[in-house]
Amino acid sequence: MSIKKFAAILCLLGSAVASNANAAFYNPFGPQQNVTMSTILDGGWTECYSATMSTFVGNSAQNVLSQCSGGYLMMAGRATGSDVFQLLAETTFSDATFNTGTGTQNVHTSNGSDWYFASNWSWGFTDVGSGVSLNECDGKSGADRMCLHTVNGAGGYRIGNNTGLNGSTSFEKVFFVSNGASQAEVPEPATIAMFGLGLLGLAAVRQRSTKK
């Protein structure tokens, strides 16, 4: 094979690897509706917690957080057993669990969503700038709102416009974790380029040797 052909193949390989690396992480901005399980799992997320909305997450969400750890955290809600999530949002783990204060209307903006989290109060998100009405959980109308109680004995509360779900087994909350766009399983394009240059150099030396 000529050096020119070999170089062209390396360029194509590097482009393909770069494209796959960039497409690996599902990183939606803001609340999302009607997302399939395959989109999430194929996008680099791992399910870490699932329970019906009637299940208490703990007064500091410890029942979830003890099972979920990673760089990013996704909160999602669906009809129980469905492959399609009615609503989800994700951000860094630290932003999703940023303490906004018990008994407040405070939110913490991150990755296109307004998040709130506090012990003995609630945990959830809404779209940026839409405001919240927190009497523990968010009572404002809107399809981009999800809220879970962090109060002893209380379950979920809402997934979008489905509200009053504290005792519901027909809907469930699901959490996913991810470490983001990790390159651990995919070589960096720069690494491929260096490897390719080395092979090209060896090929050039060999070609010169055969011509002598």
C-alpha cells in the first residue's frame, strides 16, 4: 500500500473516532419530555435508583443518594414500567443536590433547569425562569416540573402535569448517573494521529530501503 493511501485511511479513521466520541454522551439542555430508555442508556447513563412515586426517598433523599454516585445525575419520571419517560432533566451531581434551603422558594440554575433541593422539604426541577411555588413541593402549573417530597412518610408529588402522586404506584421516579463524555473507551484523535505519523515514518524508511 502506498504512503498516500495509508495516510488517507488514517484520516478517515481519526474522523470516525472523533465523531463517535462526540456523540457518546446524551447531555440534554433543560427539561425534556418523551425520552426513550434506549436514548438514555445508549447515551452513557446507568440506572441507579427506581421506585414508585409512593416510595419515600428519605428526608435528605438518602435512599436515592446512597445508591447513586457519579459526575452527573438525571431525575426522570414515567408511567410505571413504560419505556418512555414523560419528563427528565440532568446536570452535574453537585448542582442537582445543591442545598437551596428548607422553607424557601430558592432555585439553583444549572444546565437549562432551575433545581431545588433541601432536607425535610423537596427536590425537583422546572424550566429556567418560570418560578416555583414551593409548599414543600412545587404547586405551579406546567409540564416541565417534577417534584419529590423529602418529608418523612411522603412519596413523590408530580411528574409534569400529573400531580398528587404521593401515594401513586402508577407512576415512578427513576435516577441515572453518568461520568459524562468519557474518552476511556475511545482513543483520542490526537493519539491516533501520533500513532499514524509513526507508522508513516516507518513506511517511508522501509520504502527508501527497498529502493536502494
